[in-house]
Amino acid sequence: QVQLVESGGGLVQPGGSLRLSCAISGSLFGLNAMGWYRQAPGKERELVAQILNLNIGSTKNYADSVKGRFTISRDTGKSTMYLQMNSLKPDDTAVYYCNLLMGMNYWGKGTPVTVSS
């Protein structure tokens, strides 16, 4: 059974940085994609960053709103995925979820990020 546990969220001032981690356990056979989503209060969940084509090299996609500020990465040895977030803005405030796509979507419970002075 696949389990995802996010960590690293918190309160940060505008312009600051955070690194989110997603600890992954369970079989990853058939993994198609992995990524980070976020959901702000009163808004729908949206894609933030994604790693695709995991079996034939990989490609990374980012939401336009985070390009140049956020970086997604994975450490296969530690079974962990990361989201490095720099130059944070108040609009980045949301609950951040990690996601795996393996025939179906797997989600963590999320970690909250608040960007405020």
C-alpha cells in the first residue's frame, strides 16, 4: 500500500523560502508521474509542479505562477520527493499535497504553507 507523508510547511515571510518533503513508502511499480499540488482557501486544488515520463528519463512541468521560483526533485535512494520554494508570495499560501499517479491517484494529507508578514 502506497503512503505519502508531507512535511516542511509553516509560516514564512514574503520573499522567504521553504523546502517541502514527501516521504514515499510502498511499491512504486507502474509509477507514471509524481508531483505537488496546492489548494488555497475557497479555491480548487491546482497543480504546482510535476515530474513526468519517469521511465524514459524525466520531464518537469511547473505552473506558470511558480516558474523560476519553485523546483521539484526526487531522491530515489531516500524515496523522497521535494519542493524547494523560493521568493515566496502571499498568493502561495495554501495546503500543499504530494501526489503519485500509478493507474490511480495517491495523495498525502497535506502540509500547510502560510506566507505572511
